[in-house]
Amino acid sequence: MAADPVQEIDRFLNDDNNELARMDIDGAAAAAQPLARADGAIGPAQQEAGANQPVVPQAAVAAAVPEHQAEAAGAPLQQGQNRRDLGEHMFKVVGKFFALWFESPQPRIHEGSYMNEEITNFNVLNGTISYLQLLTVFGSLLAGAEIEIDIVTSPVEHAEGPHWDTSSDVLFYVDIQLQNIWRFDPRTGSSTYVHINNGPVGAVVPVENTADEFIAASGREVLLVKWDVNENEANPLIRKLTSIDKNRTDTRVNDGKCDPAGRFWIGTMAIEVDNYIRPNRGSLYRIGQDLFPKQVFTPVSISNGLVWNRRNDTMYYIDSPTRQLAAFDFDLKSGRLSRGRVIFDLGSYLPKSIPDGMTIDSNGHLWVALYNGSAIIQVDPIHGRRLRTVDLPAPRITSVAFGGPQLDILYVTSARFGMSEEEKEEYPFSGSVFAIRGLGVQGLPMNSFKYYYTAK
């Protein structure tokens, strides 16, 4: 597999023995900024994109130091000279990259797939393009990376929550509105489903060491589902494990995943009414072996992307209408969160887009689905930078998960729910699952639910 040019450039720039790495670099305008609110919530998260203030639980921000401020504390004093030196170097490097690019062959277009070259997706901050972003783009060109996007499933209403099962090398995902759990086998191209007659289905995760048992979030309940995945099933054996949001009737489950210890994290949101989602009605819960739902924090508006880093000491989280990515220190043993901070803000980029589901690659970079943005983005959570954008042939991109035997294929879910007939005609692949190859990165294995009582 080709090396990730973004990672190679990051490694180059962060090398203390490299003079370029010690120069001042632009592009940290959206870097981490810890803020708190008296009630300890991660909201409010207004519906209107950008009309909110970033907040994280107060207990999580004690002694927090933004990463970009910590770096700036040791910045060299001779900033102007460093910039001139870097400018001269960049002039030579850019010239070389352009020369190689124009010599390279044109990408091949495969029938039934979409090609996306990382050439024009510059991240402009305050009218300037950072040196790191230029290096990232030209590094991709130098590497000759060719990205292939294949449509691998037929459309459903609201595909979400992709989960790659490494034990069987298949992809599971849900159709929230039609209350189905889907299984896609890339070896055969076949799909099967099971219907959950319990309410909207927000997430599904296999139970560890089983082939036919799953934990699913549906309505306001967490269920154990027994299903022969080789067959379509309309009435599976289901056991209710626990309920969440017990004091509400106007919410439903949304995104959920298991942490590295096998605990199930699930968030809620208000039920959509005429395409309106009432803010600050949801919560985030953690469910362990005792099956008792621990409310981690509340209120949130649309609890969404969840992912943990390779070291298992950081959890990343998205409350969608804030248009921000938050990070928390994570204690693996207890599951407790602390020192919350905003590590990336979409700001004015694709102003109608909303961050939705999220995953992480082995280099520690986040991949975020942009609902109403027709794209996914790769984000450096340490420096608060957008590294890459990949455009897709559907506007409502919902979530992402790395899969394949080498975990180097990025599976992307999308939705058609709420679209007009004209929009569906314009974007006929909305609701499909896409497979993106050629990104030059690998993901991390996803976690199963550790539950030691089987369905009867």
C-alpha cells in the first residue's frame, strides 16, 4: 500500500532535527480552544450552522492547554527570517511537484466508479493557504495517488453506522428510518438484512466471539438481536437489555460505537418533526457489562461521531449542529472522560454542511462525513487542520468506517431521507454505500461489544 503523503509530510515537519519543522507554520486558525459552561454540557447546539458557541463539560477542561498554544510558546523569535527561508524552499519544492505532476499520466476512469483527485481542495484560511496544506496537496500529486470511489450497494432510505467486522470481513450498517440492519459482503457483492420492529435503528455492533448476535440501539432501547446473517429476517429473536432517555418521549437513538474495553456508547437526539430537530434534547450514554446506562453528559442536540485513538487515551466526539469536533481525555479502565476541548471547527468551510459520523486512521487522523456537504474530510486533530477533502456523488453523507482485509478501504454511508423527488433524480446514488480506495492510509480495527449472556 502506498504511503500516506499527509503522514509523511507531518513526520517531516515534526522532526526536531529538521530546520523546516522549527519554522513558524500558518494554518492553525481552527486549533484547539477549551471552553466551559456552568451546567457542564457540550451544547447548546443550535440548528443554524455556525450560530453557536463551542462548549464542553466544565469538569473536562481543568488545566487544559490548547495544543497550538503549547507549540507557540516555543516558537523561534526570528519569525520573519524563517518565513523567508521557508518561502525560498517552497518555491523550489512547488516547482518540482508541478513538473512531476504534468509528466504523470491521467487517471483511469472505471465504469461504475467515480474518480476524485486531490488537486483543487485547498483549505483557505483568512485568504491564505498554509505551507503545510501546500505540501500536503503537492505531496499527494508527487505520490501519484489515484482515488477510486465505487458504489457497492443499492440505495436505502437512511444508511448510517457502518461497522467493519474483522472476524468475518463484512460490513454491517443500519437504515435508521426503515429500521433495518444490513450486512454487505464485498467478496460476493451480496447484501442481507434483518428488520427491527422496535423503532428507528441508530447503531449496530457485533457481540464479541459470536457469529449471529448483535447489540442494536432502536427507539430508546438497547437490544440483543440474534440473526442468521445469511438470510433476510423480518422477525428475529430480540432481547431488551436496557432503556435510555427514560424520562423522555420525544427522542430516539442515533450514532453509537463500542470503546476499546467493549462498552457500548450511544447518543440520542430529538425525533425529527417536519425536518426540524429540536436542540438540546439528547444525551450521551455509556453501557458496560452491568447493562446500566450511565449518562455521560447532557444536553446535546444530535449526538454523532464517536472514535478512540490508537493509544486508547483520547475519545473524539461530534454534536453535529455545533459544526465542531471535540476531544476528551479517556480513561480506559473506568470509561470516564475529562479535559474536554474543541480540536477542529468547520467555520466557514462548506457552510451548509454538518459533521456527522467519524472514524480514525492508523496515523491518528480523523475522517468525518459531511451531511449536506457531498464530501468527507480528513482532519489532523493535533494541529486542528483539514488535510484532505474527497467529494462524493451524494449530498447527504452520513458516516465512515475503514474496512477490507487490510483496513485500507473507506466505506461511506449516505441518505436520501427527506430529499425531494427532484433531488433524488439529480443524485440517484443517495442512500448507497460507497467504497473509497487509494487513500494511502489504513484504519484501526473496530471494537465489538463484550457481553457474556447469549440470546435464548
